[in-house]
Amino acid sequence: MASTLLQLAKYGHQLDGTLNRYKAVFYPQRYMDYRRWLKQQNTTIPHNQPLVVFDFRDSRIDGPQGRRFYCLFIFFIRAGFYPVLRENYFFLGNIQDKYKKLCLQEKFSVLRQAQSLPNEYVLVTDKWYSSVSSAASQIISLNYQSDYSPDSTCFPMPFPMFPPVYAHQQDTHLQQYRQQVRPWNIFFGGDANPEKYNKNSIRDIYAKLSRAQILDVMRSNLDCQGSYRELHSNAELDKVHNETINGLVVMNTRRCKVEPINWLATLANSNFFLACPGVRYPMSHNLIEALAVGSIPITQYPEMFFPALEDGKNCLVFNSEKELLEKIQQAMTMSAEQIISMRNAAQVYYDTYLKPDACIKQLLAHHPHNISLRLLPFLKAGGGFA
């Protein structure tokens, strides 16, 4: 019965996804707005810098609220590429929506259907056949499948930071955040709505503790020891920003708002970051951001990184409520020397595997010409959707 319901939910979501990708057909005003936008776009393609051409069938590449395309787009920009977007209403008709509109902050060109391209460029596409593939120096084909295996020939796309962090160029100021004084020992910051962050898929498909479960364990066990501090407002955040706290600081972003331009600085206020799962799958932007600033993750999903994070080297790993409490205790009693060593290792991991330019360099070195890019390598069947 459960498997049948799971299949029905899967098919229902796939149908909903298909309708969402092509719903623009039914909105003439949206198409007219798109045509007006298109007339204003730059079509001149530079010949003096590396080009990446994005040619997609529709908006499936966007993922939740346009995040996935924007992050792929900004990764190539950080790697020194100039982006060219192939004209396609089903792909570009929503470019002024949510996180996808962050692309509009960057310089790019729109490639008209009859327009020619320079001799060499990198093509990124999800089509079986792209008419602009013949002159491409490398072709990156997107693969949306779940259940990635490390022995696969696909390149696993790293999970990114939250899109506005890149949009505010906070990822280019990491050295500043890494050198911050860290008065807090352990920190969690994020949405803590128990109804949203307690999905069955986290427990049943990924076999992980949900965000709601983890925070309940922390509240129940640390509060009585005086090692738990929950912030309920920005006034409280300002008050404790420079206060030395050896236990856990919990900041529910539903009550305590931190703008994206200030998020990495807030995260870098701590030695450790309690990495709680996302909504339908464990991966969450804040773990990537923690590695970037050197806040050592306390996590239960190190295997969802490629290569995997390592317990005691660049993170602390738990697999149960008991182990979670043990790791929290370990973090609270760890020597300053070991913390510095693990912090450096976390930063090195980010710089080597998660930093946009390093990621694109490894992607392009993965195969001489045709590369299959697994967009969501951490995804398991039934545990979220592409």
C-alpha cells in the first residue's frame, strides 16, 4: 500500500512538473511580456573570452524556484566564461521569476535562432540533439536521474550555496569571513518550522533524522544543561553576536531574519555548524556555506558529497540521536588546536571541490568532449524530485 501511494505521488509530481514547464503556453500575456523582454536583450557575442552556451528544452533545469539554473549559470561566470542563452520561450519565459531573475544581474547574450556562433564554445544542454552542437569544443549533457553511484561515468554536480549569496558576491569574500573571531562554539541557523522540516522521505528513504527531530533532541537535552540558546529576534542576535557561548546557538530564520549579504558573516561566528536536513532530501545550502567559511559541519550525510566528507577530519558525523549528543559533547570539549586543524580541512575541501571555478575546471576535465553531468547526485528515487 505504501509503495503504491509512493508511486502515485511520484507520477502526480511528474505530471505537475510537466504542466508547470509548459503552462506558459496558456498565458498569452506572459508570452507578450517575454517578447518585449527579448527585444531589449543583447545579442552581440564576444570573441575575446571563453563562451558557454545554454540550450535547454524547457524550465526543468530551474528546479526549485529557479535555483538550479542560476547556480549552474553563476558557476560558469565565476570560472571566467561569458554566458550565451539560446532563445527559447519555454526556457527563458520565466527568467524574471524568483531566483532565476538573479541572472539578470550578470552580463549575457541571447542567441537568436538564425544567429551564428564563434568556432569554439562549451555547450550545456538537456536536449537529445542541439542544433548548436556541431562547433562546440565540449558538450555537457544534463542528467536529471536519481540514485547516482560514485563509479558512474557522470560528473556529480556539487550542491551550491543559496543563490542570493552568489548574487551578493559573498562567495568572493571568503578570506574575510574565515579570519573572523568565533565567539560561538556551535550554531544552527535556518528555517525551523517543524511542519515543513519533518517529511517522511527524510526518515524513510534517506534514513536520517529530520531537522525537526534534531532540534527537538537539542532542546530537550541541552537546555537543561545550560548549553542551549535559542534566538527569537534580531535584537537577541545583536545582543549575543559577540558573546562567548560554548554550547549551541539556534537561530530560527522565521523569527530572526538575516539578509543574504550578512549570512556568511553570521555563520562564520561559530566553530561548528549543526547541519540539519532540508525539506525532502538531506542536502541543504547551509552546509556548503559552513564549509566555505570554515564552520565545521556536524552532519549525518557525509556520503552525499563527492568525495565524501570525513569524520574527524573536515566534519563530525552522527547516525543516531545518541551519536548526535556525543558529537555535540565532542565539539564542546575539543581543543583549540584540533578545531583549527578541522577548520582548515573544511576550507580546503570547499576550495577543492565546491568552489565554483574549481568545480567547472574539474567538470571540463572529466572527459575530452562529451560530458554527462548528474545534476542531483545525492537524490534517491522517491526522495524529492528533479
